[in-house]
Amino acid sequence: MPQLNPNPWFLIMLASWLTFSLIIQPKLLAFTSTNSLSNKTHTPQKTSPWTWPWT
């Protein structure tokens, strides 16, 4: 059965894995996040109940 022959597919998988891990992944990991975390404490806003006009 030709599907079980790993000869051409193993080299394709190895080349794509090496391309991703050595070239693409370091470029993706080099990006910095534009939304940096801050040390601000979150204060909940005071909400007032909604007044329904029909009640």
C-alpha cells in the first residue's frame, strides 16, 4: 500500500517542522504585546438600578 510508505512524506514533514521551528516561530515570539499589563487596581463602578417607565 503506497500510503504506508514514509519515504516522501517524512522528508516533507521534517522540512516543514524545521522551517516552522527555526524560522517562523522565533519571528512570532519576537512580537511584543501592544496591550501591556498595568498595576492599576480595578475599582468597581457604582451602578444605580434602572427605573422602568411601566412599573
